Amino acid sequence: MKKWIAILLSMAMAMTLLAGCSGGGDETQGGDAQGEAADGAVTIEFWHSMGSTTGELLQEIVDEFNASQDEVYVEAIYQGDYTTAGTKLQAAVSGGNAPHVAQIEITRVGMYASAGVLLDLLPYAENDPDFDLDALYPGVMDYSYYEGQLVSLPNGRSVPVLYYNVDALTEAGYDHGPETWDEMREMALAMTGDGVYGYGCPLGDSWYYLAMMLTAGGQVYNEEGNNIGFHDESGTKPLQLWLDMIDDGSLYLPEGDDYASNSALRNAFMAGVCTMTMQSSAQYRSLVDNSDFEVGVAYIPKDVTYAAIPGGSNLVAFSGMSEEEEEAVWKFMKYMCSGDVAGKYAAGTGYLPTSDAALNSDIYQEMLAQYPYLDVAVEQLDYFVEMPFDESYTEIKDNVVGKYVQECIIGGMSPEEAVDHMYEEAGAFYE
């Protein structure tokens, strides 16, 4: 906890240096925005973590915003994946070089909100007759409010889902994806053989372990908010399930340094090496477009209940700007949340539409006709769970929970020992 206090203090002290809101200098990457700012336009810098085709789509949306008016010009700059971008952003904020707007992984919002370095968007939202804050889905508005302030808006929100090879499942005699853990294990066994595994386990990201834990009846944090909420059977059962599937030969774990990587699992799934795997809903379009079989999508199978753990990113803006820059930032952030734009982003990826306007936009509905499982993630909004808005959660999720999941599955530690270690080390953050 002392480490986090030091980080937050350094960030707060840096607020006096943020007035210029200049970019990241030599640290920036990408930045292939097209066109130039019109004379007199306010230029704002937007850092994001979308690469590949999703990055191209995001740049297209930014270009369309720039072309739609001549008052604000947005320079979009790719800063690497969430982890890489998070490190760069933390350094930039601490050094007084924050961008105007950043797309950040949602569990990191609390760290910046606690430090008081985020712009309160509520006055702009409440005083803008063209913006209806209540129109945004409640499920995607977590990580948006902090101590009465509106510190972020949803952008690129996702949920973990189960992808399955419809052709392989049909050949094995099933006409639907698994709904329960028991069905998933049964189907995985039925599809295992001849170098094919029924299920691929994404060990490299604790998000998926937590998703399974929630369906076993646990909670991310306890009621006191000072430790994990799964120091019981709900925490050990997912680990034991995976160990049992290793024993029966139905669980695929990629070899080598990338054994735990999501990208390796996606490649194995598309190649037909494993026939089911958990991945982000944002991967739906990519998996469909790059697979030679029909791709099905289902909720994360339940043990005792369905549950959906929020993921993805939100947009934040940093304090210390001029009034003119703040107004420019609001105009851009409002645009990103508009129905047609949010619908286009969701339709092109698999991210959640953030409102009825986005869900019912022409482009989303047209894409839904081509990709029939596109809205499965939307249906899971009813099962979204409450998440901790806590500056320590990212560290606990990545470096405590994630570490002991791997210690158990590939290191020989028992599920009970692994969860005990998670409990002890997570609790140390609040001593």
C-alpha cells in the first residue's frame, strides 16, 4: 500500500505541471492520423491501445470527427497494449506530460481518480442539451463515477465469452454451446482426440479465472472491500476444474514462452487445435473472419450462476487544461459516445454498444445480420457484477491473482494453497 500511496502522491504533485497538457514526446508511437488541423482549431492529443484492424477502425472514426467540423482536431496516437500504455501514461502524468484524452483499461481508472488528476465531466454532461447521460447502459457505466464526479465515459467495453467451434460440436452430437461447467467438460471430452483438444485455457489473463470464479458464486472483493471475495470453494473450484481437464487430456495449454498468451490461444482455436476457449467479446469479428468453420458464442458457462465481469476501456480526460481545451475534449468524448459512432465501433469489433441508440444504429443492425452472435455480449449486461473502484485492484488482479493461477495450473501448487496465497498477499495491500 505504501507503494501506491507514493505513486498517487507523485501524481497529485504533478498536477501543477499539467496546464500545458502536451504529448508524450519521444515516448509516443503510431500517430498516423490523416489530414491537418484547420486554422484556429484546438488540437487535442488522444492516446489509445487499439492496434491492428481495431486501431484502423478507431483512426477512421477520429478522421471522421476531424472532417465533421473545424473547431477541434484530434491527433490519435497508439501507445501499445493496455499494460504498455498504462506504464507510459503513468509516467506521463507523473512527469506533467499527460495527453488531453486517454483510452485506459477500466481497472486503472480508480488509480487516477484517487489522485485527483481526472477532469470532472459531470458539469459538461449536465449542461449539454445534446447529451443524455442516462441513455448509456448502467452496466457499462461502472468505473465512471468517483466521489460524485463523472471521471470517465465508456469506450471499447467488453465481457469474456466462450467461443466454440460449431462444426466440431455438431459432429460430436451437440446442437448448442455449453451452458454449465458439467456440459463444458462433457463436450470438451467428446471433441478431444487426434491432436484436437476440447478446450483451451487462457492462463495468461486472470480476467478469465475471475469470470469462472464469479459463476461459482464468489465475489471479486469481500464486503469490507479489503481483500478478495473468493477465499473459499468459489476460488478453488475453477482451478480444480482446469486441473481435472488436464488430467483427462481435454485441456490445451500452448507450449513455450507464449503458453499463457491469449493470442496463442486464438491462433490454436482458429486452427482447430482447440474447439472451445474463453476470450473477450471484442475478438468476435476477428475470430469469425479468420476461421474456416462456424464460430459460436455463449455466456461463460455457469457452476451455480451466470455472471459477467466487466472489461475493456473507458475514456478519461486530465485536469489542468484551459477552458478552451476542456470544451474541445468534451466535444470529442461526446462524439465517441454518440449512437452512430459507438454503434460503428461495436459493429466493427464485438465491443459492447453502450446505449440503445448504438444497439439500434443502422450499422450495428446490418452487421448483426451478418454476424448473428454479435449481441451475445449485450445480453450479458443483465449479469454484470459490481467491481472494485480501487487503486490497488490492478496490481492485485495482475500480480497476485494471475501469479497464483499459473503457480497452480503449471507449477504444482494445490488450488487451496493458491487461493490462500491470493488472500494473504491481497490483504497486505490494506494493512
